[in-house]
Amino acid sequence: MGFTVAIIGRPNVGKSTLFNRLVGRRSALVDDTPGVTRDRRAGEASLGPMRFTVVDTAGLEEAFDDSLPARMRRQTEQALAEADVALLLIDARAGLTPLDRHFAQWLRKAPIPVFLVANKCEGRASNAGLLEAFELGLGEPIAISAEHGLGMADLAALIGPIYDAGNAPKSDDEPELADEAERVIQLAIVGRPNVGKSTLINALVGEDRVLTGPEAGITRDAIAVDWHWRDQPIRLVDTAGMRRRSKVTEKVERLSVSDGLNAVKMAQIVVLVLDADAVLDKQDLTIARRTLDEGRALLIAINKWDEVKDRTQTLARLRDRLETSLPQARGIPTVTISALKGRSLDKLMDAVLALYQVWNRRVPTGPLNRWLEGMIESHPPPAVAGRRLKLRYITQVKARPPTFALWTTRASEVPEAYVRYLINGLRETFDLDGVPIRLQLRQGRNPYANKS
């Protein structure tokens, strides 16, 4: 991971705002509601000439049982264990709290350098809290305003000597890392709340990387986890559960769903996790259609399969819903798994890699046009207004997803049913099952048009 900086502090002191400032974009969710961040979230940050990984953590709570705050605390402890530098963030306008003092005492025992950063120092109201921060015994506090970008130079001067001491990645390694980044498969895990998305992420990577539990809606941010599967680099993205829009009333949940939809846009493969007890309900179909409309390859994982009694009926119901409700991507691969028990995960990842190859497939122009001749002979295009449509030439203009351009006369008048006939023929002939296919109708320029 290279040089890593962890941002730690009690809830609502501005950790996610500082994280977004360092990574240079609105990546982590930010809201006035305390406790928005629950998982630890990593991002590539830049501060002056330095390039490093910054980790946003959940607000520290003094909880040590199996409750949600305690599980959040353990995620923060893991982030601290993997970091090279820790920043203890406090709210200078609110002044010190007993929770600030408690966790300052905890961080003094950390084996890595810990720096005290006082946030929200853009006005005079912060002066008292800034002076009070000396009581924590972590040295002179650095005054910043993460929201307005003040004090970033002082923060860079603080971290710089440790960064230069040999912990940062060497510049000679950067081209290799860039080449690897081009080969990374972006894999988003989506679905309704409490279907086992986070459990699946943890089962794949082999550690408690993201928060799990019986509570619905634990995940809020889209959490990216870099991982390797059989030498293939993969970026797993855990997303918040997506409910029907009519049921989403809180601002934080709206932000979470928006973050999840953005993860779908950035992904290459999307795994839709279903609960075996409720296969492809209306919300699942909405998520699937959204994925296909974005041009992403879709794979369905039926979780909790070990609890299903009538498996034949469940699979038959799933196939029926797919054929009737998602005809735009026939042959969507389906894998039955148990994330909690780690069953069939190899089968799932094999299906992901196979689908990725189909999504990237390119078909030569020669076979495409021979196929087009056969399709026209089998089923000629209909006549429109007494004149026969002519299909002249087809070629693949891009992959990811497979996109074809078909030159024809009067492109706007080709019936939708005939377009579907051609797309189904492409899918069957060139083995493009499970991915969306885009067919663009193009019309050649008429040299005699608009001439008197």
C-alpha cells in the first residue's frame, strides 16, 4: 500500500471532509449527522509533492462489546495498525471533550507517529479550543480548515519528514503501478439491504475488511478494496443497500444510494446479490436494469443458498423472471453461493472473469458482414411506406460493452422489433450472452439530397 496516513477522531469533527480534501474530490459521504462514516475508506491522496494513501475511519466510540459502535471501533484499530502516520482530528470550535482526551491517551501508546490536527479553525471561535488542545500531550496542534483548504501547507510540512524517510513508494515503481492499474477489474457488489454484500466482500478477501452484522443498512459509503484473484488484480466495491426510492426518506441514505449508483457507473462487472428467499423482486429488477443501461456486465449471485429448501423451484422462478423482465441481456450468468460459509466463491469468481472476457470481446468485420447476409436472407427487413429498407454494412466500433454500427437506408424507420432480432442474432452467433449489446443505426449521406 505504500505510505499510509490514517485520520482518527470522535464523530463529526470533519474526518471525511479532510479525506475529500486530500483525495481531491467528493469521495466520502459528508453530512452534519454524527456517525455517517462506519467503515474505513482508503483513497489516493496528494499533498504538495507527496503521494500517499489516506484512510478515513469511523468516529471513535468507547464501546467494547459486539454492538455496531464496537465493530466500528475495531475497524479503526485495524486502520491504525496498517498506517505509517496517524492524525488525531479534533473540533477546535467545540473544544476538547472527554472522548477526545480518552482517545488521545489511547493514541499515545501507538507505535507510529501521531499528530494533533485542530479542524474548523477558519474563525476566531476556534482560538480557545486551539489553545486547549495542548492539554492532550501530543505536541503543538496544527490549525486547519478542511472545508476551506486552510493549513494544508502546515500539514504537509508536518508529514513531509516522515514521508521522505523512506516509507514512501519510489518513483521508479510508478510506471509499473500504472500498468497494473490498467488491468484492474472494477467489480461492484450491489443489492438490497441485508442480502449479504459486505459478508461476501469479507469472505472473498479473507478478513473482516468491511462492517457486517444483522442490522440492515450498515454500509453507507461505497468501500473499495484492492485484491488479487489468481494473479488478476481486482478492485472490489462494497455498496450501500438500495431500497425503493419511495422508502428512502433520510438524507444520508439518499447520499449512500447515490454513491452506490456512481460505483455502478465506474464498474466493469456488477454482481447483483439476491436473498434466496426473495429472488428478483421489483427492486432487484430496477437495479439490474440500471446496471445494463449503464453498459455494465451483470452477474447474479443468489446468497444464503444453503438455507433454501426447494432449490429447483427457486431457480425456475429466477429463470422465468429473467426471461420476461430482462430480455435486453439474455443469458445473464447466475451463481448460487453462501457468503457466510464461503461456499462456491471460486465458482463465482470464475464466472466474473469469463463474463469480463465476453464484455471485452471484439468480432472481426468479415464474419460480422457474412452473418448480416445470413440474417437478411432468413428474415428480410420490412418495407416502410412501400419501400424496402436496405442493410448495407456492419462493424464493431467498440467493446466494453460490445457496440456495433449498422449502415442502412432510412435508419430512423427501422422497426424496433427488427433491431431486437439483429441483437439476438449477434448474441447467439458470437456468444455474447450476459452482456448488454448496443446496435447503432447509421445512415449514409445522400449526395443528391437538398439539391434543386
